[in-house]
Amino acid sequence: MTDNSPGFATLAIHAGAQPDPTTGARTTPIYQTTSFVFNDADHAASLFGLQAFGNIYTRIGNPTNAVLEERVAALEGGTAALAVASGHAAQVVVLQQLLKPGDEFVAARKLYGGSINQFTHAFKSFGWNVAWADPDEPETFERAVTPRTKAIFIESIANPSGSITDIEAVAAVARKAGVPLIVDNTLASPYLIRPIEHGADIVVHSLTKFLAGHGNSLGGIIVDAGTFDWSKDGKYPMLSEPRPEYHGIKLQETFGNFAFAIACRVLGLRDLGPALSPFNAFMILTGIETLPLRMQKHCENSKAIAEWLSTHPAVAAVNYAGLANNKYNQLARKYAPKGAGAVFTFSLKGGYDAGVNLVSKLKLFSHLANVGDTRSLVIHPASTTHSQLDDAAKTKAGAGPDIVRLSIGIEDKEDLIADLDQAMS
Amino acid sequence: MNHDAYDDTYIRSILNSVKTIAMVGASPVNVRPSYFAFKYLAERGYDMIPVNPGHVGKSLVGKPFVASLKDIGRPIDMIDIFRNSSHIMPVVDEALTLSPLPKVIWMQLGARDDAAAAKAEAAGLKVVMNRCPKIEYGRLSSEISWMGVNSRTLSSKRAPMPTHGQRLSLNRMSVGGGSTLAADRAAKDKLDPA
Ligand SMILES: Cc1ncc(COP(=O)(O)O)c(C=O)c1O
């Protein structure tokens, strides 16, 4: 360990947390409280005016959540973070700082099905218009940019397809367009990919998945890379212009390279309200302590299972970027040299019916709509997460009718292979 | 001194040793960053003096404005310059005429003048550029972590109890933590577009 750059596993355990000053408690206490007393009227006024750092009300900030925020900011190499109630909440809060009604953002077509729904329907009702691009062809992002484009959104490893995005190529498009690149890093976790090192300006996560790891708590987070200049051309008035909500302060001028995280907190979370429960923050923090160990095992199991599936006669194709013959293997070696993650799909020769049949016969894999649990999970996206899309869009999203998605857990891989074997025979 | 990346020990030793701080370009308008920083540092026990010729006759959190550094009439330890980069040199020139000399020249977040810094360092002063003392104080005391900021420090020691108006919490024992290399690089690129 050098003084300035402790390793990832050290940060996963220590960043943001120190023994409680009052009691000496070593693990982070759960500050299960809505509100915090002020020292006096003047203290209250300076907290509300953003002149002092401190706690007011848990919808704006909470000491347990703050430990989680600093932990993930440190793991991602960002300047600051904001924890919220879910991954979806993180996406709303981020885009609320960037888009006005009538504005646009460009998003990768291969995304979590819920994000495709959120962008297509919910955001449309806010007047935020999405233009789709193909993450396998970064030049399609450039073609989709217009003068009203305010951001670009991609997943580092896409759900459900497990494909790897060329983050640096898309970052170059974003830089040229003068807009921030937002990367959903949920499926990789910062252990496998650190998007900020590849040009991301904002990283979002569903903490619900690998970061927490245990499948018992929902959460989301926004990490500010501190790299984007929000004031250069007046396109981002939430950050560059005097805010009437706070008597005319300008957030970037006041908070420098963590202004975006502050904007998300004081203009987004404060007013939209999707606060993370401190109890969930505690559960997620506990999970993060073992992130490096878990990710190693998730990746080791996934590679073994993908290799085994590739040789199975009932399997048509295995889409795991960690396999040498996979289309994304080159990108996986570049961006995720420690492993290509643990969520991937495969297709069955028997099509839709074989997919449904497999899911119903598995005994150890759980059939449910989540990923990134210690337990191995399975789903048939075409009949569940992606069922709202038409067939063409399903296929473009990597969720065609014959596709089965796995999220490989950290059980013994021999048991997982035996379960798949009995279900396919 | 490497002005792209300061050691925590350097910043800590400055914030721990200075007592009197003249803030050049301080604003009495309570939504300006200089106002926030002035008030915060005054609450941490620093003897703050607002310097701004446009506001003589007014005061900032109870401290009367003076027109220039020369008008302070007592020794000052640090000059915190809340002006943009093109206005730094005259302030440093004036600072170097003071007797006794100040010990530290601090240029606010966004401000950097390497020539002015070199001149001050040649006269034996310490220099910090493109940083905010409020943010650095908050970071090193871990107060700022209340806002989810990456403090870039780790510690297994119990933090001193936060004490209103005292500088105890600044002495938190810590080692380096998560780095923010991308943000540091972006700041450097912005100041030096070549
Ligand atoms: C890649 C990705 N992003 C975002 C989300 C949404 O997260 P949450 O369910 O925490 O709102 C998910 C959930 O499955 C996801 O897989």
C-alpha cells in the first residue's frame, strides 16, 4: 500500500467509514432517523443555504448513506456520489439535472429492459426524448446527436446480452458533442470495469445487484467523475446558472468538481424524493466489503459454465464475452481483464418452448427478475423483462425468443452445471 | 512544489498553522462562494479579514471590510485570493511588500498563476493554487463526507469529536484513500488547453 493509492480491496472495506466518533462503534452505525437537530438558528440557516456541511433531513442526506456514497465514489475513482432508492431512481435524478422538456439524449439500444421502458415511456412524458444507437457501432451515436442532445447513456456490460461496450469510442463521441457520457456500470461493478478511467463523466449503478451482492436490498447510486465543465456553454443551467431554489447560488462555481453530485442531491433527491433507507445503505455497505472476492468467484463460475454450455448438444449459442471465440472477447480483454462478469445469455435449439421448459425444470437456479445475487438466477427475457418490446426490438436488445439469461452465483460450479444438465436432458 | 497534486500533509500543515487569513475579493452577498468560505473558516476559529475596496464601510459576518492588504495594520498568516487568474499577480506583488511577510498565498478553486506562485515561493512563502480552503478543511476533517464526497483519506482511528469553532477535527489520523485522477486530469486540461 502506498500512501496515495490503496488497493481496491482496501477501499472496498475502508473508504468512507471510520469508527463512530461518539461511541467508537467500528462498523458503520445505522442512523435510522428522519432528522437531525441544529446547534442553533444560525447553524440551521447555514445548512439550508448550503453554506455548511451537515445533516438536515434523511431525504437530503444521512450519515449511513454518506459512508456508502464515499465508498462507491472511491471505488469508481469519482469525486463524490449520491445514493438513492434504486437504480431507476438514479437514472431519473441524473437526467433531471441535464434535460429540459424538448431536449434529447442518445442511449444504447442494448440496455436493461426496464431502462428501455423508462426511457421510452416515462421519460417521454417529461418531454425528454431518447434517440437510440447501436453500442456495437459507436459511429451510430455520432449520427444520433443533434443540437438538443444533452447526454449519452450506455451500459458497460449490457443486460441481458452480456455484451461489452467500447466505452472509449463512445466517450470520444460525447466529448466531440460537448455532452457528458453516463455509464450504467451495474453489471460490471467497479471491480471489473472503472468507466471513469475510460472517459465516463457520470457513473450510475443499481446497487441492488453485484455491489450489494445479496439480493436483499434495493438501492442506486450516482457517481460524479468531476471531469465535465458544466459552465462552458450554458447548456446545463441547473449547474451553471443562479438557482432560485437556493437564493441564486451557482452550483459549479460553489462546489467545483463535485457540483454534479451536489446538484443531484439538492435539486434532484431533495425535490423528487427517492431517498435510500439507511437500513438498506447498511446492508449494501456490508455487501461491498466482499465485492472483490465475490466478483472473482462469479467470473470463475461463469467462465466454467459458459464453456460447459458451449459443448452441450441442446445449446445453439453461448453469448459470454469471456469465451475466446466470442464477438466481444477483444473488448472484454481490454475493458474487463479480470473477468467478463456473470450475466450472459445462451440460446437453445428448441427456441421459445425449450427456454420456458428449461426455466421450469431447474432446481438450484432461481427463476426471478434480478441479477447479481450470491444465488444463481435464470430468466427467459422474452416472456418477462423484455415482454413489452416487439420481436424486432427484443432481438436488438439481445433478448430474442430463444434466449435464456443466467446470472451466475457463487455456489460450487459443479452443482450449477449438474442442475443445468438435468434440466436440459 | 508540484502544483498539480498537493500532499495532504502539505495542506494540513498550512490549515493547522495559520491563524489570521485575509480574503481578497470577499463578497458580502450571501450566495457567493467567497461568503460561504469566509463564514465557514470564521466558524472554525480563524481570524478572518475581508478585503474588497468596493465594500469598505460594510462588514462580513461581523468583520469590517478593508480596502487593501496594506490597510490591515497587523501581521497576516495567509492571503486567500478570491479573484480569477488574471488578477492574481498584483495581489501577490502587494503581499510581498508587507512586513512581516505573510506565510501562505492561497488561490481559490479555478485560479492559477504559476508566475505569481514562483515569485511568492522565491520569497519563502508557501503557495496553494486552484483549491478551496473550505473544501480542503472539510475533506481533511472528514466533515465533507457528510455530503458523499470522496475525501481521498482512510482511517481506522476514532475521529475527534467535532467541536464547534475549534480545529481539533483537522488532526484526524488518516492515510491516502480513493484517488480522483480523472478529475485532476480534467482540471489540468482546462487550465492548460494545450
Ligand atoms: C443494468 C441495470 N440498470 C438498472 C437497473 C435498475 O435498477 P433497480 O432495479 O435498482 O431500479 C437494473 C435492474 O435490473 C439493471 O440490471
